[in-house]
Amino acid sequence: MPRSRTDLAPTPREGRRSRLRTAAIATGVVAVAAGGLYVAGLAATGDDISAGTRVDGVDIGGMSRAEARAKLTAAAPASWKAPIPVRVGDRASTVDPASAGLTVDVAKTADLAADPSRDPFTVIGRLFSSEEREIRPVLAYDEAKTRATVAELAKENDREVREGSVAFRDGKAVATRPVTGSKLDTTRAAESLRAAYPAATGAAAVTLPVSVTEPRLPAAEVSRFLDTYAKPAVSGPVTLTASGQRLRISAATLSDHLTVKNDDGRLTAFLDEDALLRDPDVARPLAALTNAPAEGSLGVRDGKVVVESEGRPGHEVTAKALGDAVRPLLTRSGDAARTAPVATKVTEPELTTASLARLGITEQMSTFTVNFPTAPYRTTNIGRAAELINGSLVQPGEVWSFNRTVGERTPDNGFVDGTMILDGSYRSAPGGGVSAMATTVYNAMFFAGVQPVEHGAHSFYIERYPAGREATVAWGSLDLKFRNDTGKPIYIKASATDSSVTVSFLGTKKYDSVEAVAGPRTDITQPVKREGTGEACVPQPPLEGFDISVDRVFKNDGVEVKRETYKTHYTPRDEVTCKPTAQEGDGH
């Protein structure tokens, strides 16, 4: 009998349809379920930021971006504002991150924390995930502030390299210790600060990069020189002995003539033996100690040069002998160890009766006298200059110098304050009046016929001097010099009274006579009236200025053989009245 449809097995096509229908039903069921889960996931994840989301430990899960920004601002981790510990070379410091332009951008951090995707798979996946999300904060960087902070660190910590040295001052050895130089690398330092922010609690200090410059002289060399030479050198006086007598040279005097040099990283000392010998604290007692030779003095009698007093031999200590005696004592300690003999040599005076004929000093070449108004300062200063010049022996070809012979016009050298011309006016200054001595020497030189090397006239004319034939001097700026071109030695004899000074040149004449021929005064200029102030002001009467030429005429056998012309310009001598000071006047 025929079977019903239900009793028959399905055909292949019918089987496929059945499976497709089943799959479709299943897919629909899954879709419905997924849709429910997606809705549930959206509800569970909140508005913007997923649950379990943290930023440096601050929980912002389930918050909107605005809520997250507010919480991150109010409950910011301490590390976001904590000072950053830094080390610059060997110095520790801290940097305020906000001042350095290092902050957290909470708005961008909240945006970064917001869920990155709303697709179903991500949303549904979060329903079955219990993991927390840790978001790194987004950092803000103000480059200008960082540069300014780093520049301030450099200002506070940069250190110039300092070379070590040792010097002698006031009887002591003074050391300068070397210092290593360091300079902050500001570009790399800014990068290091940026990389270190925010600093974790208890984090090690950030070592900022510096460049280091080492001194060329190490500290050990400074210490070595101090201990082995410098300190012993000025530990006390040294004592020199000669002819049974003793000379003590103080540590202060020694230190004045000791210098230190750096020879390729090694310190060495130098004793200036020549300066030590010239030092008054050594020269004066040394002269007494060794009985320096005394030169004979010359004079003129019956037209002939004679020895007025004989010289005597003496003992001399040379600069080399002084240095050879002192140097070994400088590294020793104790009075006994710092005492030694100094070598002396016998020296004969140049001027004696026996040497007079040999030297060729046979006649008076010239003599000149200047008279001046009596004043105590003139008596002192002109007399002292005459004392220092008297007995000068100028060898052939040698240049004689007023300043070198007389020395600086100071109280220590025997001079006092007096009136002189400064800046076109009479002023009170040390050595005033010495120009009378200079003028006298100049005229003796003029009529001796020797070669002038340097000389200068006063700025305005002084009536007691011969116009165009006078000289002034100033220490350190203007000298009076001549060269002995006679071929024989010249002896300068100088003497002074309270109102005059005389200078004579003794030697051998090169010319029979030397005469002065003055021309007329030209280009007359009238003075003006001025008022001066201050204690140094000195009243002065007016005198016109002018130009004048003076010829020096050389003759042999009465015949002119040479002529030299010297031109001098004098400015007007203004009339100066001195305004009294408050103490000197009536107080107005």
C-alpha cells in the first residue's frame, strides 16, 4: 500500500531547508541575546569612562569626562605637584614642576580615559572582564618656563674653573686652592627634567648633565709647595753675618721679593736678589754691616781739580752673593738653621788722588748758580737734592738721569711738601722747589757742552730763571738727562744754601767755551684771572706768555764751531686768587 508523506524519508533538498531554518532561528536567538547584553553593557559602563578606570591611582571609572576632570583636579596625586629632586654636580636641589612648566593636562587625560570604542564586541566584552584600566596622565609642557628654570639652576650652580696658586703677602704664604669648573648642559637638563616628571615618592634625585673643567694645577701640588717651601720661607727672619756682625731680614721683607711661577704644573719660587739688595730695609743696614766704600770728593783750587777728601776702600755685598746666602735658608726652620754668612768683596773707591789723573778729570768745565727766595721747604728739598747729586761720576758715553739719581720726592727720601706748578697753577705737592735744582743742573750741563737727552721747561715762565734756559722734572713723567760725550769722566759737584744752589761739572772740556745767545720774546699772550679752591691752592701773580729761542754757541780758539737752537713756549701765568674754605673763611 502506498506510504504517507510522513512516512517517507526527506529528500536532500528538504534536509537542507530544515537545517537552514534551524540556523536562522538560532541566529535570531543569539542576536536577541547579544542585543540584550550590549544594552546591558552600555548601562554598566556608564556615560563616558568605563568602571575600573584609574589615573595614577585615582578612580574615575563610571564618570563622565567633566566629572573625571573635576576629580583629577581636586584629588590629584601628590607626585603631580611634588618637587623633583635633582643633583647638579655635587650639589643637591629641587625643582618645582609647575614653575618649570611641567603639569598634567587633566582635560586631555579625561579624554584619553574615555572608552575608546562603542562597538558591541568591546562593550559586551567589558561585561565579562574584571580587569582595571590604568591610564597614564597626559603631560603639559611649557618650554619657556623649563628653559627659565634650567637657566636659574645654571646661574646657581655653574662654577668657573679656578687655578690654584701660592703668593707671598705681608710676610705670609697665601694659597689659592684650585676649584673644578662645572657648567650645566641646559638643553639636556631640560630633557632630563621633562623625562623625570612626575617624580614618584622617594624617587632618586635626577642627575642633570654638566660639563667639567679640571684646573691645570692640582690641589696636591699647591699643598706640596706650601709645606715644603712657602710656609718655611716666611716662617721667620733670616740672619746674615759678615765681619762679626749680623743682619736680620724679616719675613715681611723676604715676602716682598718672593714670587711663584707655575712651570707646567709644578710650582717654583723666585727670589729677586737685585730688588732685595735695593730694599731700604736691607740696603741701609747692609751698608753699615759691610762698611761700603767711601768715594773721595773733588773740588777746584787755584783753577785745578783736587781731591778734597780721600776715599777709602770698603766691603761690598753683591746681589748674587746676597741671593746665594739667602736662598738655602728659606727652606729651613729655627733661628740657628736660618743663619749663614754672606760673602763680601773688597771694593776700592773710584775717586782717589792716585786715580784723578788717570780718570782725566782735570778742570772745571762749567759752574752755575741759581738764587731763590728763602723758604723752609726750599732749604729742605733743594738741599736734599744737592746732597744726592753731589759726587755723581758720569763715565764716558753714560746717560745721567736726574730722577734716577735723586729718586722719588717722598718723605721717606727726605723731601717735604712745597710749591710747584701742576696743571698750570702753583700747587702744594711733595718735592716742591726741586725745579731750582733741575734748572741749575741744566745750565751747568748747557755750558759744559755735553749732549742733552731729555729736558722740559716749566709751563709758564718763572722770573728768577733765565728765559728759555731752565728745566723742571716730574717723577714718572718728565726727567732731565744728558749723555757724557766728552770721552772722559765727568764729576758733578753740587751744594746749596738757604737761598742758592750751585752745580759744577768737573772733567775735560770738549770746547774752549760755550755761550748762550737769547733771541727776542715773540707771540706775547696775556693772562686771565681765575679763582682756585682747596687747601692746595696757592695764589699767583699774572705774567704774560711768550715764545723764545736760545742758541748754544760752541767755540774753539774764539771761533764758532757749532750752534744749536732751543725753542721754548711759555703759556701765560694766570692770576689766581684762592677762595677760602668753610674752615678758613667766615663759614659762608
